[in-house]
Amino acid sequence: MKAQNRGVLGSLALVAGTAGAVAGLDLVQKAFSISERGSAVLVHARPAPYVVVVAAAALVWAVVLARVRATSIAVVGGVVLGGAIGNLASLALWPSLAGVPDPLVAGGVAFNLADVFVAIGFVVLLPTTALFALKNRERLFEPV
């Protein structure tokens, strides 16, 4: 196996591991809130097709990021993917709820850890990618 392929597989494993950890944290927090509040937990109606499209796009995006073979970008990609997976899994795990559970409330806005992870992931992705590009200019011209 080529060294480049091992690097891609390593980055993909890092994306997947980070995504699994993030989704797990989100789902545990939602389960705890639901067990305490039952159907009184706030929900945000996110149509299943929307969540599926977002999760599929995040998965494709994470695979593309893994091809960059950069640890920092793989971790950030995993954070975003984990948030998307957490919200998608919520629809499957709690079908009796009218949407994705949003047990956190701040300033009158209800949200969940998955939402936080996706937002933070995207905010951190921009400077992380720019820094990687500046440090690795020669890699920007490598064939894909």
C-alpha cells in the first residue's frame, strides 16, 4: 500500500473516530435529558430528508477532507460530521418526538450539543484550512 493511501486511511480513521465520539456525547446528553423530562423536552422540527442530506453532504465532505492527510483538518471534519450524525441518529432513536431533541436553552434559543459541534466545527475549519494551506503550499498543487 502506498504511503499516501495509508495517510488517507489514517485521516479517515481519525475523522470517523472523532465523529463517533462527538455523536456519542450528543446522544448521551439527549438521552439523559429525555429520561429526566420525557416528552417535555423541547424539539426542533428538522425534516428527515433535510437531516439525511446534511449528513450525506458531511460524510462526502469528511472523506474529501481525509484525502488532505492533515490531522487538524481530519479532527475538525470529524467534529462537524459527528454533529450531523448525532442529529440524524436522534430522529431514528426517538421517533415519538416531533423532531430532534433540543435540551439546551440559552437566550430563548433551544439547541443541542450536535448543533454546537457543527457550528464550532465550521468556525474552526476556516482558520485551520487557511493555516494548513499557508504551511503546505506545495501540496496544493499535488494531483488528486
